[in-house]
Amino acid sequence: MIATPVPDKKTDLLLEAFQTFSAASDSLSSAYSGLQERVNRLAEELEQSNYYLNSVLRSLPCGVLVVDQERMVKTINPAARILFDAGQVEPPFPMARLLVDAAFSDRAAPLMETGSDITEITLAGEPERTLHCAWSRMRDGERVLVVQDITQLRKLEEQMRKTERIAAMGEMAMEVAHEIRNPLGALELFVSLLGEEGLSEKERSRYLANIRIGIRSLNTVLTNMLCFKRKPEPDFESLRIREVLQEVTELMDPLLQQRGIRLITDYRDEVKVSADREMIRQIFTNLVTNSLNALSQGGELRIRTHQDKEKVLVEIEDNGIGIPAAFQKKVFSSGFTTRRTGNGLG
């Protein structure tokens, strides 16, 4: 008969502790394996992300730099190397190294301060280049600088401005032709009247005075053309509107008589207003001329003024063909006209 040994209590506890340690070891080993697998996966993802990021940076048409608090360039993409002519120098390197050829320009200083979010700098060389620089902040005091070469854009803008000035000159020439036509017609008529026999001294003086007014109007139009690059400054003076209107109707009187147009005036303004005499006369001349163009033989033209405290209201009315409803919203648009010989700039 074989005797079976009976384990004592200490042996049981030791066995249980060994089993617990073995289970814990297996659990730690499994956790480590899982952690190692996750680390490897994250490393692959990080490598892939870096690959994508570097691919994007390499393919971007604009320059990208990462600059730290010490103004050291930590990252630079190929486009930025070309823009700043950085060659093959590897980061980190001082940002000032990129601005050697721009050191003469005051516009390069804000870029070094990295305090301005957006700025432009000019790089020397042939040809000279203009760069648009935009900063964005990152953590730990680092900033990202995005740089674009806008040299061609600035050249196109300048070319557009020149084109606009040329177009403005063309439009001004059209307007001057329109403005000159009205007083020229009246001057021609007055000159022909001066050639008639049997004129009284009063009539002769009247025609000469109107010729002087017409010549002064022509001079004003030409002066405005010469200063078209800037807005003409009105030469304000104290005057009565009725006096300016009387000068206009005197100038137009031969045309009114020739076409049998009846002129009715009702001036009820007594106060003086502040205005540019030549400019406001030109406005009234254009309005009266437009009325004459709308009137048939024997028509009627009314000019009225009303005083409202220190203001004067002027009404110029004719009984001509009028303006069709479809055109009424367009009459103040530059270039709009219903006349074959007009240009819509009066």
C-alpha cells in the first residue's frame, strides 16, 4: 500500500502565488504585445502622414516656412527655396539669411519682426519680385509663413490701371465733344448775326457778350479735360441762380427764335447761393439743349425757380415728345441716349 503525501498549507499558498504570477505575466505579455502593435501602427500612420505632408509641401505652388521664437527656420518647402533663392541649405538656419538681397528694403523689416500678420516685401534681382507674406500662429511660439509671388499680379494691376486711364481719356474726349458742340452752335449763329447789316449798337453789344459767354464755357470744358486725372474742384462763389439762367437763355435765344420756340420764365429766387458759375451754367445749358432737341417747331419751354429758405429749386420743362416709360430709369446712366448723334454723356 502506497502512502500519498498530504501538502501542507504553505505549499498551497506558494502554488497559488506562482499561478497568479504566471497569469499576470501572461496578461502583461499580451498587453505589451498589443501596445507594441499599436505603437507600430501609430508609427506607420505618422510616417504616412509625414509622407502626405511632405508631398503636399513639395507640390504647393506657394512657399511655406515654419519659424520658431528665435527666428530660426525649422521647415522650408521647395517653392520657398526658389522664392528666396535658399539653395540646398538645411534647417535650422536664421531667417535673416533668406532676406540678404532684401535687406535694403524697408518692407523686409516687418517680416523679420514677425509681428505683422500680412505684409509685402520686395526682393532685388533681375527681374525685381514682390512677395505677399502671411503669418499664422502655432503652439510653442512657432509661426507658419506662407509666401506667394505676386509680381505678375501687380504688373497686371498696373496694366489695368493704365487701360482704365486710357478708357477714361476716350470717355472724356466723347464728353468734351458733346459739351463743345452746344456753345459752338450758338457761337456760329451769333457770328453770323454780327455780319448782318443795320445792327444797332445795343444788338451788337448783346451778341458780343453772348460770344464771350460761349468762349468762356468752351474754356471751362477744356480746362476740365486737362485735369481729368483728378476730380475738378468747384470754384464756389455767391451768385443768383436767375442770373445764370438768364445768361443761358440769352445764349440760346437765337436758336429759340429760329425754331419758333416760346420761352416762358418765372424767376422767384432772391437769395444768393454758393455755386460754381461755370459748372452750373454748363448743367443748365445741357438741360435747355435737351429740351430743344425734344421740341418741335413752335414748342414751349418753361423755366421756373422757387425759393425755399436758403435753397433754390430750378424746374426746366418742355412740351416736347417726352421720355418713354421704358427709358425713364436709364436717363441718368452714362452712355445712354436715344439720339443718333448723341453719346449719353451730357
